[in-house]
Amino acid sequence: MNDQGYLRDKLRKIEALFAGAATPGERQAAGAAAERIRRQLAAAASSEPEIETRFSIPNPWSRRLFIALCRRYGLKPFRYARMKRQTVVLKVPRSFLDRTLWPQFAELDTALTSYLDDITDKVIREEVHGETRDAEEVAEPKAIAS
């Protein structure tokens, strides 16, 4: 399986985990997993109030993932006028946010970030320079005495 196929499979498995899939067949049905999560959200919304929560997600890839995940479950992420682009506001029941949405986002974000890091290193190594380590840390020069 190629790297992209592996990532897609991993993302489906993470969603199935948070949907409460019980059997291997259920874990393979990503669409059914999304529907179960939407039902969890509806149940939470009927029994508790939505709270408005602000998220600051400076990494543009992570922010795009978070917004897409929210929309997948029928949530409407937004920001108020004059808010920074990294800010995302969401009205959602606290239990759904704490038990499902945020933990799922955190796992998906870890998988996506790892994938993007690997691809970036590979491209730099193959097309720019073979060494991809961070810059070396050295001691600061001594101050000139006056």
C-alpha cells in the first residue's frame, strides 16, 4: 500500500474507533461511522445546551482538518469579524466536544502531521539536499566588555 493509501486507511480506522464500531465490518464502513457520530451529536444536543468554544489553530493544515471534520458532522464552524484567521468558533454540546470531536481531531491531526512531515522530508532530501536535520545549536558569542 502506498503512503497515501496508508494514511487514508488510518484516518478511516480512527473515525471508526470514535464511532464505536464493534465489528471489523463496521470499522471498514467509514460512511456508517460518520452517521453514528452524527447520531451521537444529535443525542447530546437534545439533552444539553450547546456552548460556544473558540479554538486557536495556527497550523493551516490542522485548521483545515478541524473545519472539515466539524462540517462532516453537520457543525458550522465560523469566526466573528476581525478575528484572526487561526481562530475557529464552534457551538457544540460540551460532551460531544470532549468525548468525540476533539479527541478524534487530535488523533487525525497527529496522523496527518506525521504524513506531511514524512513527505516534506522526502521531497527536500531528494530534490534539495540530502540532510534534513534542524539547524545546529551553538553557544552565543561572548559580549564585548566596555
